[in-house]
Amino acid sequence: MSDATQLAAAASSPDARVGLRAALALRRLAEKLEAVQVSNARRQGWSWQEIAEALDVSKQAVHKKYAGREPARGPQEG
């Protein structure tokens, strides 16, 4: 279920099994998108507080979830 149109249709299906699978796929996609954007923000110099505010969560929550996932910074990135 990778096509966005199919996923959107499945999410509103009256078949609970189909709808729940679509909900799972959407949740996984949202997690991946969030991780990519947190990584982008950190590379751009955003603080954990700024990211937390953008995600409407606490600084502690976002740091706990993503601090270990940060890619190594190159020498020019400090």
C-alpha cells in the first residue's frame, strides 16, 4: 500500500481490516517523515526547543526520541 491515492481510499474504507492497515501505514509514514524533518532541522542548527515547539511536544520528549538518531556532523558543521 504505497500509492498515496490507494492509501487515502483505504483509510476511509468501511472494511475495518483495510482501514486499520491503512492507519498503520500512515502512522509509519508519519514517523519516517518526522524523523527526516527532525534530522533536517538539526543539520540546519535548530535547537531541540525549536523542534519541540514545531511538533507541539516537550523538549524532553523530542530529545529522548531523536537524540540518539542524529547523524554524525562533519568538521565544517561543528
